Amino acid sequence: MSSRIWPIMRKEFLEIWRDPRNLGFVLVMPVLMLLLYGYGISSDVKWVPLAVYDRDGRSPARELVRRFTSTEYFVVTAQVGSLREFRRAIDTGQAKVGLVIPEDFSQNLAAGRPAPIQFVVDGSDSNTASIAVGNIAAIGKSTELTPRDLRPQILVAPKLETPVPIELRTWVWYNPELKSSNFLIPGLTAVILMMLAAMLTSLTVAREWERGTMEGLIASPLRPHELMIGKILPYVVIGLVDVVFILLVAVFLFRVPMRGSLTLLMISSTIFLLGGLGIGLFISAATKSVQVAFQLSTLATMLPALLLSGFFYPIENMPPILQAITYLVPARYFLVVIRGIFLKGVGLAVFWKELVFLSVFAVFMLVASSAKFRKRLE
Amino acid sequence: MNSELAIEVTDITKRFGRFVAVDRVSFQVRRGEVFGFLGPNGSGKSTTIRMLCGILLPTAGTGRVAGFDVARQPERVRENIGYMSQKFSLYEELTVQENLDFFAGIYGLAGPGGAARREEVMALGGLASYRNVLARDLPGGLRQRLALASAILHRPSVLFLDEPTAGVDPISRRQFWDLIRAMAAAGTAVLVTTHYMDEAEHCHALAFIYQGRLIATGPPARLKAGLQGSLVEVEVEPGQLLPALTVLQTHPLAREAAMFGAALHVTVDSSEAIPTLQASLTARGIAARRVETIVPSLEDVFVSLVTREVGA
Ligand SMILES: Nc1ncnc2c1ncn2[C@@H]1O[C@H](COP(=O)(O)OP(=O)(O)OP(=O)(O)O)[C@@H](O)[C@H]1O
Ligand SMILES: [Mg+2]
């Protein structure tokens, strides 16, 4: 390591340390965000009023409804007999969620065919709605009626090994109690880390431009890569401290199970952080203004990490174009990794591909921003 | 390579899009020389310095600094120069000592030798008793000295100072110039820009730059001697300054006339024109309190050069 990197790191730490705003930003904000969003979003939405339009009416259909209403998440407030009544129940707010079971549901199930059911969710309260959708998906999964689950006198399945799927595509595994915080906290961690990493680096470089200190550095024998490494390393350290903070909050406050390897979590987080720091450097090579850097880095990281990572909306439910875009969102891969480590306790064998992508992304971003930075000097 | 020449600039040009910020500028600075760069706002002083420091790439022309080509060997150039930009370029959240440590670090001056050098520049800038003060809290004059101290830590053979004394009180300015002259005496070449004409008098050589072009170079004395004709200062009642200026500017014997503080400066072919000028003013009802030839200042030289440039 070049001897010029160390003075830059030292200076960077001193600047962070001296400015209390930085310290708050770096250490308090992530935990605060986790608490705010964590409690805000994950306060489990219970007793959602459900309208049921059962056009089948046979026993498997009633069993299905019972599966949903036996949880504390849904309560039937309307049993309707026509599409018009169904509509009115939703429109008037009598029910937030409606379930339509088609006439051939039992027959499909019996024949081993996919048996689609339809949920209608009142989206006007998006928070409740998105959580309700998650809950539906979760229950749908656990309700995947295998022939063995069903009373033999009602259904005779043709093939005993294969489960008969109910057509609901979002499945929840390893979270049988359906605690949404188990799901949301790892996702939030990805969002917070990505945003923090990009923001911190883009701000530290933009500040050098804005204050005029960058000119002095360019006129010195300092090489671009030395400057970049010296600026990135302190934030890797800080990012990892944040990971530990977040981990503590997640495990002790939100009671998210941590089933996997801590080492693997730290290594994956480092790789993910490097990508975020790379985004930050790339942004700072494009603007000399602190304010623009702030806005760009939020825009470039928070929105994709929130909306396109599979955190809020299941990727499978997105239009194909958006689905294609999600492949470029690092948070999508990190989500697989971090949920895997937290909830499933799985390791590299399961998500090595995701880690490879994250590494490639980090290297690409760092090289690209280094090149862009060099060009910047005209 | 001429080892006496610290800076050698030939037809250096910088365009930003279609705008020509620096237009075929050529000059030379010898070792141990203080070279002053004078010009109004936006004339291209900083842009020229940035090109010579390897911060901006010249669009055309060449610049050699400490024997290295600024476009082709920018890294070698950077090792041999000290640069003080026109913006305060230190870390405000760091103390005097920490700032110096930082610059020592990036110039590879760690270790005991470096520590001694840090103490040396700290003493030179009179900063020793402020070593634990945050740069943010330093008064203006000391900030500039700290910036200079950081720029000379690595004993550069060429020093670029872009408006080093802007906004600094007169006593601090004088101290600062003592430092500059001492360094030049020790063999450093110094290229300095300033808006203060009195500071320009301290330079060994000057270059006037106007709208990106060099309009005159030379030692201050020769520039002043080069002003053709005599310079006449006219003092009138404050309320009559503008009418008097109009009269003098259109006067057949006056080559140039310009406002100069509370007085007017008129360039004439010889001092014999004075009675005629006075008569013309009286004819318009303007009472001149004083009309006499004076020794031109650098500002007169500059105004005269610019007027000629604009007229051409
Ligand atoms: N990066 C840039 N892009 C476009 N125009 C620029 C750029 N840098 C400088 N200029 C323009 O070039 C001209 C010369 O600027 P420069 O900063 O060299 O002037 P200066 O002589 O240093 O002025 P001052 O005394 O105000 O510092 C100005 O008109 C300025 O607007
Ligand atoms: Mg300037």
C-alpha cells in the first residue's frame, strides 16, 4: 500500500470526527432509520377486513378460507354472493381485501391442476396493502395444499408426490410465524447500507471540490487511485461499524433470527459496501456540488434499493421491463445473501452467484469512477 | 534545457468551448525571480497558472516548469512545484499541525527529516504558537501563511501563488511579501498574481494580461519608462470630475484620459500641453485645482496599455 494513502485516511477520519454532523450522519442515522422504518413498516398489520366471494362453496374452498381466517391477519367482514356486492364491500371500505374463489377451484385441486384464486387489495392505504399482500403470499405458501393435507374423502389426488399448487406466486419460507420484521429488517439493512455508502463518498469528494481543496490535491504528486483508496477505506470501516449496529438492533430489538455465519455476513457486507462507495465516487466525478451529490446519490441508491430489489414489491409481480432492470440493482443480490444468512442460515453454496455479481459490480464501479475521475482533470 | 529558466511558456492557449480564456501567452521566469501576473478579473491569470500546475491541460502551446513539460510530464511537474490556489485550500476542521502533517504525508515527508522540515516552515510562517488551532479559527493573515507553509514543505523549486494576499490586512501583506522575497533570494522561482499594484512594484518582472492576451512584460521600471509622453494629473472639484473627463478625453492634445481615484490622469506628448489643457477646462467653467506632471505608477501603465489595446 502506498504511503500516501495513510495520510488521506487519517485526514478523512479527523474530518469526520471533528464535525458532529458527520458523526450523527454516519453512526446515528442508520440505526435511527432502522428504528423508524422498522417500526413504521413492520408493525404487523392485523385483523385486515376480508370480503369472501366463494363461488365454489365446496369443502376445499371453505378450508382455504379457514386457512386465511385462522390467522390473526384477516377477519371476514363480508360473505358476498355476487360480483356487485363484492365490489361494494371493497369500495365502501367494509373490506380492505377481497378473495374470489372460482367455481372450479375444488375440481382443479382434485385433478392436480393449478387452482388459481384471486385476491383484490384496496391499494389506497399502500402501507397496509403491501403488508397485506405479503401476508397473503405467506399464507398462500403455507396453504399450498398437498394431497396429504386434505381429507381423503374430499379430494383424491392423482399423483401423491406432487403438491397441488394454489396459484399464488410469492412464497414465504423460513418465517412460519409470518413476522414481517424478519423479512423487512434485512431488506432495510441493504437499503440503508447502499444509501449511506454512496452518499458518504460522493459528499466527501464533492466537499473537496466545493472548498477548493481538490485543486491543491491535484497539483500535488498524489495519484488518483491513491486519493480514491484513501477516501474509500475509512468509509468501509464506518460501514462495517454500521453493519454491527444494525445487526445488534435487528437481533435484540426486532428479534430477527441470525442463523448464519457472522463472518460471511461481514464479508458480504464489505463487498456490497464497496459497490455503494463506487457509486458514490462515480457520482462525485460528475458533480462538484455537495447538494447535487447528495440528491444524486439518494436517487441512484435509495429508490432502486427500495423499489427494485424485491424488498417492497416481489420481483415476480413486476412488468418484464422492470424485472430486467432489477438484474442491475445490487441490492437485489445482497437481499438474497443477507436474507439467506439471517433467516435461513445458508452459506456460499446457495448464494455464491450473488456474491460474484456484487464483486464484479464493485470492481466495475471503482474502476469506472477512477477512470472518470482521471478524465475530470481534462 | 536552460537550467536558469524555471518557467518557460510558449504560445500557451486554453479554450473552454468557443471561449478563449488564455490566448497564445508566452513568457519566461528565471530561478530566484518573482514574476508578477497582473490583470483584471477574468483575464485568464488563474487559468494560466492551472495549466502550469498540471490541473488543466493546455489546448495549444507548451509550458515547461522546472524543466518538465506540463502536458506530457505532469507528474514530474507536480513533484517540483508548490501551489497556492486563489481559494483557501486547507482543511478547516484540521489544526495547523494536522494540516502540515497531511501535506507532509502526501509529499512523502514522513519520518524525522519531515518533522524537522515541518517545524522549519511552521517557524518561517510564525505559526508555531498556533499549532493546535483549527485552520477554521485562524485570522486571515495566518491562514495565508499556513497555506504558503503547506505549499513549500517539500522545497519546491517553482512556486505558484494565485492571489495569495487577497483580503488580507496591510501588515500581514507586508510580512507575506517578505517571505516571498526571502524564498526567491534562496533560488525559488515565484509566479504570483495580485490585484494590488503596490505589490507589483515588489516583483522583478511583470506581465500584464488582458482578455487572455499578454499585453506587456518586463521589469516594473522598464514598463513605466516605456509609457510614451508625459503623465499629467488633474485635480478638480469632485462634482466636476465627469465633465472634466469628457473635455480631456476629446482634447486634441490628450492621447488618453482616465479617472484615477479622485483625480484624472492624462497622457500627453509633452508637458508643454499643460497650459492648453488648463485653458480648455476653464473655458468650460471647470476650475482645475492642480495640473502637473507626475511619475507614472504601474496602474497608469496598465490603464494606458489597456486603452491602447481596446483602441487597436
Ligand atoms: N472551467 C471553465 N469553464 C469555462 N470557463 C472558464 C473555466 N475556468 C475559467 N473560465 C473563464 O475563463 C476566464 C478566465 O478565468 P480566470 O479564472 O483565469 O481569470 P482570472 O484572471 O484568474 O480572474 P480573477 O482575477 O477573477 O481570479 C473567465 O472568463 C472565466 O469565466
Ligand atoms: Mg483568478
